[in-house]
Amino acid sequence: MIAIVDYGMGNVLSVRHAFEKLGHEVSLTDDINQLKEASHIVLPGVGSFKAAMEEIESRGLKNDLIALAKTKPFLGICLGMQLLFTASEEVEQTAGLNLIPGVVRKIKTDYLLPHIGWNQLTISHEHHAFRYLDQAFVYFVHTYQADTDAKYVVAEAEYGEPITAMVRRNNIFGIQFHPEKSADVGANILKTFLEEVST
Amino acid sequence: MIAKRIIPCLDVKNNQVVKGTNFVGLRELGDPIEMAKGYSEQGADEIVFLDISATNEARQTITEMVKKCAVNIHVPFTVGGGVRTIDDVTRLLQAGADKVGMNSAAVVNPDLIKQSSERFGNQCIVVAIDAKKFEDGWHVMTHGGSKDTGIDAIKWAKQAETFGAGEILLTSVDADGVKTGFDLPLTQAVVDAVRIPVIASGGVGHPDHFAEVFKKTDVSAGLAASIFHENTYTVNEVKEVCKREGVFIRET
């Protein structure tokens, strides 16, 4: 069973359905016992970094999520990916889950912000499992992005500066764009994530 | 780089896609979810649903449609039509819409844009502007393009951005239904006035019209209804023409 962390940040119906369509049982929960029983943890999220961390802390989930990420496949999507990092500079400096070293900061570009729309991925050579997605289009909606060590970066997109699109550190994955809104490409990415962590 | 978007628009009434918004001689074209699915399979980058039902009871039907759409359609979709209050915005976003469009209500009460974008983020608030050319410039029109507010459309686009709009859906009342192409001067004037994406709408009769608006203006997206519904052209055909003309589009 895949558990999607339900902490009141954004609509998760389509994320849930995307996994169900791949043939998985999904539960939407903020109950620690259910999260502990799950095979995979998915942390979704839309909105502000600070509000999201406050929601996680007020539900007493922060330390549990950190502990779960050390033992199970863990996927952060959109804001959920940003929460994986050390801190964010959105509004004010706010600490994240610190599962991957890095800081979330505003995109530096002359193009329009937010970065909204379909953009093309460039996959890093070290991440073979995702190589087939090189030049694939995915749907982004965000204004802030993660600055992290190149060794964690699986995919980037170009938007006046390189945008960190996918990250990985061991069994912890992050996807900045919306796989659940990225048509067949998005479904394939989720499938690859599930295959990667099952081996 | 971000790809230019091709967006089919569906007018919905009583859970049916209907042709035309003028309320006269409406023809039912099909189930909105099935049609949206078909368009997304053809490569539509986004879908816009416009609720043209006139009563509150009918609005509940739209909420149900949005819920179904959220689990069945795997590209972003916007829902507009009859959005008057923050509760309408909340209801549609909670049902699973990616973005909510507002038109006349935002003109009467710009605070609706502010409240909605503060609560949900400006990326999901689309302000729709229907503009018509007069001697002194373009005016904002309401009531399906029939009522002149006297408000300058370019100034209104700027104000909408300041209030928190994340995107402008710009329809040329003059070009709408004429099928001779998008209103290029109006489109570029609004694109130049704001720093948020603009979607051009009104006037498409041929795939070339999409290539033209992308090459001659800096607009982010183009929207059309009838050329797709009447099966005159598929989304794919429009994309092939754009690609041939050197427009950067998403290939599927």
C-alpha cells in the first residue's frame, strides 16, 4: 500500500488516482500507524513552504517523516519535494525536513514567474533508469526551486537558468513538476520510481 | 524553454458540451469528460471548461463534473463561468480544478481576485477579459460580450495582475466567431502590459491561426472551441502546423 501524506496542503485526488491507475492500493492519511505500515510514502503539496512545515509540525509528523524516509521509498512532489531540503528562503528562512542537503530559493530568470507550463527535461547521465525521459515534456507550476549538489540532481529543465526538476538521494526522490498532470509521461515517471525502489 | 500551449475550450450546460454561448439554438455535442479525454489524448496542453448554466442547481452538476475530471484527465484544467464568490473558487479548487476563471464578477468586485489569490496562490487564478475595439481603445465587455463597461481593457489587465491574477484569458469580441484569426494587435497590447501569461482567444478558423498568433505576438497560449468540436481539425493537426512553422510546442 502506498500512503499519501494528508496534511491539508493542496488537492491530492489526482495524485491518488495516478497511483491507483498503475494498479496500487493507496491510502490518504496523516495517521502515523498507517504511514508505518505503508510500502511507500508520498508527500504531495501545493502552497507555501512555511505553511506546509507548520501543518506537518502541528500534526506531530516531522520526526516521523524523517524516520520513515530512512527506511522506505519516499517521494516528494512539487512543494513536497521542496520540503525534503534543508531550508527555504520563501517569505522567510524556514527549516525543512533536511533529508537532502540544499536550499529552496526564488528562480532567477528574465522569463515570467511563476514558471508555469510544459517544459522539457534533461536527464543526468548517472541516472540511467530515467534516461528514457530525456527531452520529455512535463507540467510545472512553481516560483521557487532547490539549489543542491549536482550528484542529487536527476533531471533539469531550462528556464533562463537550470531548474532542478527531479532529485534522488538513495531511496528518497523529489519531483518538482506535477507528474499527475503530465499525461502519459507523468504516469511513466511514477512507474519508474516504483520500479527503482522495488529492486 | 516553456512550450506554447494549445487549449480546447468546452462550453458546458446540464452536463453536456454545447455549441455556442449565445444561448440561442444550443446544440449538444457530447459528454464533457469523454471529450476532454479525447483532446488530452490528441495532445491538448490544457483544457478549459466554461459553465454556461444559468442556475445554482446546475452549478452543483459542474462540481460533480470537476471531481470526475480530476481523476480522469491527466493534463491541467481550468473551470470558469458563474464564479462570483470566494466560496465558488474554493468549491471548484477543492473538487480538483487546477485553475479557476473569473470574468464579470472580477470587474464588479476586483477584491475577489485578491482574496482568491491570497488564499490559493496566483497560479490558479485566471482573469478572463472580453475586449472590444472602440475609437478610444479596447473596452472591457461583460454579459457575454454584449455590455460595454467603458473600462479600458489594457488598464484592466494591468489592474487584474496587481490584484493577483496569475494568467489572463483574453477574448476578442470582434474576432470571436469570425474565423479569420486571432486579434493580433489586442493580443500584443495586453501581453506588453503585463508580466503574467496571456491566453489568446476568439477567431480561430484554421490551424494556421495558432502559428500566426505565436509568431507575431509573445502570447503564451491559444484557445479555440469550434474548430476542435466540429472535428474540422484535431489538436494534433494544429500542433503539426505550429511545429512546421517553427513554433516551440510540446510533442507527444
